[in-house]
Amino acid sequence: SKFTGSRSRGEFTAFIMSVVGIDVGFQNCYIAVARSGGIETIANEYSDRCTPACVSLASKNRMIGNAAKSQVITNFKNTVHGFKKFHGRAFDDPFVQTEKPKLPYSLHKLANGNTGIKVRYLDEDKVFTAEQITGMLLTKLKETAESALKKPVVDCVISVPSFFTDAERRSVFDATQIAGLNCLRLINDTTAVALAYGIYKQDLPTPEEKPRNVVFVDMGHSSFQVSITAFNKGKLKVLATAFDPYLGGRNFDEALVEYFCEEFKGKYKLNVKDNPRALLRLHQECEKLKKLMSANSSDLPLNIECFMNDIDVSSRMNRGHFEDMCAQYLMRVELPVKAALEQSKLSRDDIYAVEIVGGATRIPAIKERISKFFCKDVSTTLNADEAVARGSALQCAILSPAFKVREFSITDVVPFPITLRWKSPTEDGLGECEVFSKNHAAPFSKVITFHKKEPFDLEAFYSNPQDLPYSDHRIGCFSVQNVVPQPDGDSSKVKVKVRVNVHGIFSVSSASLIEKQKGEGEDMQIDSEPMVQNEGRAEDQVSLEDGAAGEKQDPTAVGNKPKVKVKSIDLPIMAKNIRQLDSDVLNNFVEYERQMIIQDKLVKEQNDAKNAVEEYVYDLRDKLCGVYEKYITEEDSNRLTLMLEDTENWLYEDGEDQPKQVYVDKLDALKRLGQPIQDRHREHEDRPRGFEELGKKLQLYMKAVDSYKQKDERYLHLSVEEMSTVEKSVNEGMGWMNNKMNAQSKLAITQDPIVKVADIIAKIQELDDICNPVINRPKPTVEEAPEVNDQNTGAHNSPTAKQGAEGKGETKGSQQTKSGTKEMEVD
């Protein structure tokens, strides 16, 4: 299926498939979808466009999103939040160990050394991986999107921080597969924002003109990212990125929490950090206070009732004091901004605009520092919360075959330099080469030529461990197999293609052995003409050597030597030590997620059945003392009321947790007693209107019979037998109605009715079926009754002056006159 769209305005028209962009934040998530007319942010079942990144595990099911957030205080040990940065990280990672004391739930070391999350689920201790927890969250977001769109959602683009390493990106990608999503791209947060900014701009410079340079600053709850992007018409190119992975809105929350913990310790003798529930409540209140201070510079109160040990606490804070407390964090704001500008080799004068997004950029002091650095006002033209999701949805629309949108090329960058290392006969036994430098264009492929006689390993790692927000700089090891020497014993030429793909993930994608190509003693060389792959855009592609067809030859040898035919043989590559889930483990996680979805569905159906019983009990009991009171005897009312009370007591005792069918049976038992009362009430209310309608019909048809007997010209074309049938039907209907009304009047209102509204409707239909076709039959046309005109032949042949005058006012065609004759217009 192809989707068509307005190329000039970037509008979309969808037929079948849906494509969505998902911003999976540290604290909240947003879903955007490409629809007819543009990009729309989807609201969840709580009519909230923001879904908390929160998963709560319980004894029977899972709660995800808003429902899970409501469990943060009451079920804190099993409610998981702030898990985004555990992707791909080892349990012994310094960051994990720093976070561990702050978390209300437990972390666990997995068999592979990674970080697991230990909770109580289905009354058992379970350890979930970060991929599984994120998979649960994505499953919820997928269901939210499908519910809003009324169609399946498969294709998606997921945003990740620009500083995520290879291991973290692979981990997030695995999570999308657990959720049953087809992730077309893991897009960097700031790149998504740049796309959301640029694709709708109609005034961008042409490719021949100087590009428009825009700075995008994104400070969310847990991280700070900066990118500088160059825009031309139809394309964007990221020039540089910089970041502080550990600076975000939560740092400012924690500063407030620390301050109030110390104050309450001295003022109320409360050690808040020893009470997880109290600490979580304080975090929530401090976050609210921080947001209030962004809009108000006066003193603001902090009041929490029954905070701890049944003690109410209160305090005050103002913006000035708050900024002084957070001075150490505010000082860090300028560092990534300055680094990005230096890497881009631009001056402040080259910057067209500074766009800020992310919740924490609402803090006035942060906006002020960014504005002061660039010597210009910051722009807030993008939605601070939804820009990443909207950009992700646009990228998904561009990549998906389901949409056709205006051409827009995207060139991202490699955030950290990547080096390859291999065994070499020179250089002390090891060879190294930096294949991708910092801020190198991505996605990108390079072909590297080796001269080898035997299989060899390529070890990939990040070049500068000190710049990495990650404890392990290794990416993985790639073993090139089946390498053999040439028939003459010389080294074989092996071409290896390395790639950073659209997800920002590094791989050795292919290797081939070139036969009959004698080496020149070099161990390795990088092709001078690598292929840039950028979403298949023709203008960004350079030819790539592909086996023999791409072999370069000495130009001086052309014409002197015959062409030498060479053969390219594909070589298998085995990846080792890659931080990604094995296929078997991933399949098990996918299956377990499916089982959890089924379990959640069963629990929902059980709860719905239980709620239906509870709702029926309350509704019926209320109406027994109201509208139903006169339709049931006192004895039956007492018995039914007692039954309702017993059911209510059962619901909160033995019936607290029963199978769905038990609740269904309970409801059926109640309805066997309650439904007749409801029916009597409804019948009593609707029966008079039914008899009234039947009476009107009988009157109508009886009037037609009387008119026929009086020779009314409207019915003269009907036969005596037909009108006799009508009269008989009317008489029978009158008799039926009188009998039923008399019988019903003898019954008490507490008894079941002798005649139901459905019976009256059926009788009306029966009467209509017999009478209506007869009395509403149209009269025969003029041609069918010529004898009527023959009686007045003379009048038509010799019209009088009076007749002629009357004829002038008639329309063409026959008209019925008072005398019953037909008059035709005389031309």
C-alpha cells in the first residue's frame, strides 16, 4: 500500500498501516503518529498525552504507565522507574552502584554480569532484565497507540539519547522486539528534534546557499544534550553533538530533597532517608515545588500531611535560594554547549537560532545561561515535551513504505570515535586504526583491505574511554573466517566492510576474499572512497568496491597488460562478545511477554466481572428504595435486599479473589430476581404509549373503512373484498386491545404483565401488514380508465370559454377537478 501526501506541506493521508514515533524518556513517554494533515500526539486511556515510564508488578498482574505511577508509594518495592540507563550496563558499573542506594526496588546481578531488577510478581521473586522492563513499557505504549488509531501498530521509530553506546542501543533494540515492534530506526533525541524543526520550514536555504545553523538544547529529567545542525532545503546535517549524561531535572529535585531532609531532621527529628515511602513522597513534592518556582519568584510553601510518624511537615523555598543551592549544576550547563560549538568549528555569529526542548529547560536560570552564552534569545517554537516524539514519527513516516512524504535527507554523527585492532606481523604484533572519528557522518560504511593468510579477529572499541559515559569501552570482536593464502602461497586480499547503521550500531557487515590479487606487503588499508549510506538517498551515495568489479588497477598498466580476472568469495563473520541478547534468550523473553499479556487480560476480565457484580448490587439496592419500590411486594423486596447484602459481604470476604466464572454466575443469580422487577417497571412505563399508538392505527384504518362505505372518491378504486379484510382486521385488533387492557387492569402492579410492549408492537406490525397495502394503494392512471373521459367527450372536443380559461392555470398533464373529470391543457 502506498500513502500519498502533500510534498509541499509534509501532510499525510493514510489508508491501512500506522507508523508511530515513541519518545521513551527517563521519567515520561510520548507517542506521536503520522496522520492526514500532519503529526498528532496520542493521548492514553486517562486522556493524558504523557505516559509515565513506570512498571508495577503485583501478585496477579502488571500495571504500566499511569496505573503504575499510582503504585509508587503503596507498592514501592515492586514498582520500577528510572530504569532507562540500566540498558547494556553491568551490575558492577559505577553508575549502577551509585544509583542502587537511591532506588526503592532491588537490583540483582545477572549471570552475564548485567543489571537485573528484582521484584515480586505472581507471588514469586522474579528478576527481569532492563530489556524486559522496557519491553513491558513499549507493549503498553503500543496498545495505547492501537486503541487510539483503531488499527494495528508495528512500524515505529524509537528515540534514544545521542550519547548511548553500542551496547545500550542494542539493548533498546532488543526491547522493541520483545514488545513485537518493528523498529525502523533508533534516532537520537536531538536529531528527532531537528527533523521536527526543519521539515516544515519553507524558507530554508537551497543546497547551493550557505546552510542555516541551529543549536538544539535538550535537557530532560536525567540528561543534557546539545547538537548543532546545518539545514538546507530538503536536508539536515548534524555537525556536532555534546552532552552531560548525568545532568538533568532530577539533579535539581535531589538538591531540594537533600535540603529538606536536613531541615526536617533538625526541625522535626525525622530521619527521612530511613523511610522509603516518606522519601518518595518528598521527591514528588519537591518536583512540584521546582515547577512552581520556575513560574514564581516569591516564597512558596511545602506542606506534607502525615509525612512520617503521623507528623505534618512544612517549609518554604524561593527561586533565589534554590538557584544558590543548585549552583554546582548550573555551572555545568555551559560546558556541553561550548564543546558542541568548538567541535562544529562555527562562531556564535554563524548560529541562526537556539531551540530549547525538554522539561528542565523551563528553569529560568538554565534558559538564562544558554541565552547568555550564545548572546541571543532562546527560541521555544517547538513543544518542549513532545518535540522528540513528533520528530520520531516524521522519521518513521519517511522510512515506512506506507507513507510518501516530502524528501528530507538526514545525516547524523557518530558520538564517540571507534577503533579496530587486529593481530599484525608488524607494529609489535598488533595493528590499530580509527575507522570512525568523533562526529563522523552516520549511517556510514567503509571498506578496509587486509592482506592475510589465515582467519583473523577484529576487535572494535571506543577510542577514548575517558570521554565515554560508560565503564567498558569494548564494542565486540568480529572473527573473519575461512581466510586462506593464494595458490602461490602469498597473502590473500581480504576486503572487510564495517558500518555504523541507522540505529547508530557498529558492525562488521561483510567480508570477501579476492583471489589472484597479489598483495604489496601492506597489512591493511582503508578504501579512499567509502560508501555513505543515508536512507538510500541517491545524492549521498558514492560507488563502493564490490568484489572484482570494484578493483582498482594501476593506470599505467592499462593497455600494457591484459586484464586479470579476479574472483570474490564471501567469508563468514562470527561476532563475539557483543553485548546483545542471544536469539534463544530473546525468543524466551518474547514468549514470556506474550504470557504476561495474556495474564493481564485474564485479570482484567476477572476484575470487570467482579465490578459488574458490585455495580449491579449497588444499582439494584438503590432502585429498590426508589423507582422499583412499587413493582415488588414487601416480602420479595426484603428477601432480595438480604440477598444483595449477602453478595456485598461476600465480595469483600470470600469473593475478593475468585475466578471470572464465579462472578458471572453470581450476577446471573441476582439478575434472575432483579430482572423481572426491572421488566415490570419498563413495561409499566412504556405500555400506555404502546396502546396509544395501536389505538391511533386502529382509528386510522377504521376511518378509511367508513370513508369507503360513504363512497369517498379516494377509495373507489378498491374492491369490496379488500375493504372487508381491512374491516375485519381492525375489529379483531380492537377486540384484542380491549381484552388485553381489561385483563391487565385486573393485575396488581407487582405482578408480571399479561401483555408486553413487544406484543403490542407485534400487533401494530400485523395490522400494518394487512391494512396498509390496501388503503394506500394508488389510483389507476388516466390511461387505465379511459371510460371516465369518454363520458365527457363533448366537453373536451368543444371547450367553452370558461373551460379554456380554467385550463390556462394548469400544469402539463392531467389534473383532478372537483367534478371528477380529467382536464388536459390545451396548447
